[in-house]
Amino acid sequence: MTSTRFYPAAATYGKVLDHANRHDPYPLFAELAREPIQQLAEHAWLVTRHEDITALLRDPRLSAQNEADPSAPTGSDGKPFRGPFLMQDPPHHDTLRAQTMRQFVPRILGMRPQIEAMVARLLDAHAGKGPGEFDVVASLAYPLPVGVICELLGVPPEEEPVFHGFAGRLTRALDPVESLTEAEIADLEVARAQWRAYLTPMIQQRHANHGDDLISGLLVDGDPADRMNLIELATTLGMLLIAGHETTVNLVANGTLALLRNLDALDRLRADPDLAPAVVEEVLRYDPPVQQTGRRATAEIKIAGRLIPAGDEVELLLAAGNRDPLRFTEPDRFWPERPSNAHLAFGGGVHYCLGAALARIEGQVALTAIATRLRNPRLVLDPPPYRPNMLLRGPSELRVAYDDVTA
Ligand code: HEM
């Protein structure tokens, strides 16, 4: 985003990127949202309104993919492989996504009891010891999604630390490449190669000994002519790990923070755990784990009275759309019982989050446990420290004190 011209929105957006404002970018988003669409640089635009973001997420003239690298290995469509299907356009995106959906969705629908057992185990470690404190990120939010993905892939619990390590390293791929140092880019390449080397024997073993896990399912899904090849399979599994990890960590941490800042809502959830789905939807709207996504225009697009030329980048500020006063009543209020909550936290259109149902279960179970098992919970440090990342925004640590954790 380099340019010699001065674009006023770029200065405000610069403050959003500044880590000093990570704990509360919402006043900056409100400032940016005074105009529905703003130019950030010569070839970059920022869209902030719910209605426009919703339309653009569904617009086939916006592309999610980078230029093909002709030297890349070949995908199952016979063309150069372009990376995870999150970063591919139809039609090949749809083929890979359909295979993954067919294997992923039926497996996660029955997972609530296992997730409840995992959350219970993680809190049991602190139970019955009287007053104390723990870090919700390290003790609950972080281990939960890793445990869930290992369960889905049929990976034994002793492998969880390995997954933990890969999740942390591979997630850097979601950061804008300009924000990475050369050493970090090099480590990402090493991590990708190590991930493939780690998975290959596991995939071969499932070939020989077919189980009822997700890897085994993907190996035999659908028409052999369309089936993902080895590099697509390893990349899809890596994507499930990274797309499902830090996002869910943020959901649990942001949710705990919102509840402990709004103790009346915490009390209502404690009294009525059936409120959990509404609480999770409101956390997703109020403080979304993924704050922004980006696309590239493949044709000229007119939106909110401005003309975006073909080839330009378009940033969609999901977190601003979630606080759009034209769409939400009292947008800055944390209000689980709000009458309508069509938030943008899971995106929309062909790339709508594939793991939304799983994330919802994990969030509901974790936040209900926080509300019902911690006696007199309170924040030790408010605001908590935040990780550097702007896109996947969430606390790096969230210390909570309590009188007891009940069994
Ligand atoms: C609260 C947790 C989560 C949030 C807020 C979230 C958010 C999102 C968003 C905004 C997108 C669309 C990105 C775009 O259009 O550029 C997306 C896509 C995706 N998410 Fe999630 N996600 C969450 C959890 C998960 C989980 C648990 C998984 C799987 C284990 C997952 C897997 C995916 C995949 C595979 C895609 C790409 C879909 C496609 O391109 O067709 N996500 N997610």
C-alpha cells in the first residue's frame, strides 16, 4: 500500500494497525465508518458498512486468490496448485470445499459431548482449591481447539503438543506478508515442509488402515477423478488447523472478557445456560475473532457511489460492519438478547466459514463453563495484553481471579 498521494483514511487506518491501539480499535472503526468506502492507497480500498460488505463477499468479481506460480506442483484440476481453498476461487475452490464439507460436517455434529468433556477436564485442573487465578488463554482457550482438531483427525492425545507447535507457526501465514520479517517468512516455508513431512506417514498409514477419522474420509471421498491429491490434502488439513485455532482462541478469550466486563450478562448466562447460543453470537458480533478480510477486484465495481478499478485491493472491515448503526440497534452495547444479530464474523458467500458450527459449539461450551464453574470471577488486568496481530485480534493473556472453581 505505498503511494505518494495523501489519503486521509490511511492515517486512521495506520492507527488501527498500531499495536498501541489493539486493545480498543472500535472508536477508530467508527471514525472510518463515517464514509462507507474510503481509499487507503492508490490501489487499495476499505469498506465498512454491513450492507456493502455483505454484497461484496458474494460478488464473483472479487477474487480471493493470488497469481498462479507456474513452478508450483500440480493440483487435482491439473493446474498449478494455489494453496488452501480459502485462497482459491471457484470452480476448483468449490470442488475442494465440497469434499471437505462432506467429511467434516457429519463428524463435528456429534462432538458436543467430547467438547464438554475436554472443557471439564481443563477446568478440573483448577477445581476445589479455593481462591486463585488462571490465564484463560493458556488454560482453556488455547488447548481446546487443538484437542478438538486432534480428535477429528484421529491423532492420539500425546501428539497434541506437536499440533500446538505447528498451529502457532503455520498461523503466521494469515498475517499480511509485509508484516513478516525475512526470518519469519523463511520459518513459514520450513514449517510448511515439516508439516507435510509430519503428515505424509500418517496419511500413508490411513491409506493402508482405513479408520473413521477425517483423513481416512478425505482419502476416499467422492469421484476419484476429482479427489484431492496429497499436497491438497496436507494443505487442507493445515488450513483446518490454522483457520480453526487462533479464531476459536479469540472467541473464548473475547467472550470471557465481554462477560467479565458485563457482569449482568454473566449472571444471566449462569442462571440460564440456554442463553449460551445468544451470548456466543453476540461475542462474534461485538468483538469478532477475525476483524477483516481482503479481496482483489477482477473487474470494475461500483459500490456506495465509488468506482473500484479492476486489479485494486478491497479490504472488508468485518468488525466495523458488525457495529454498523444502520444494521444494529445500539451497536456498541454487549446485548446477547438483541432481537436480530446477522453479524459478519464468519464472512459470507462461497468462503463462508466452514467451521462455524464447530466454533459455535466450542464457544458455547467454554463460556457456559466459565459462567457456571467460576465463583466470583473477575479480571486481574483490564485491558489485557494483546497479540500483535490485527486481523486475528485477541488477548495474548487473560488473567482471571476467582474465589473457587467448582467441581
Ligand atoms: C470463532 C471462530 C471462527 C471464526 C470467527 C472464523 C471466521 C472465518 C471467516 C471470517 C472466514 C472467511 C474468510 C474470508 O472470506 O476471507 C472463514 C473461513 C474458513 N474457516 Fe473459519 N472461523 C472460525 C472457526 C473455524 C473453525 C473451528 C474451522 C475449522 C476447524 C474453520 C475453518 C474455516 C475454513 C476451512 C474456511 C475457508 C472456507 C472457504 O474458503 O470456503 N474456521 N472463517
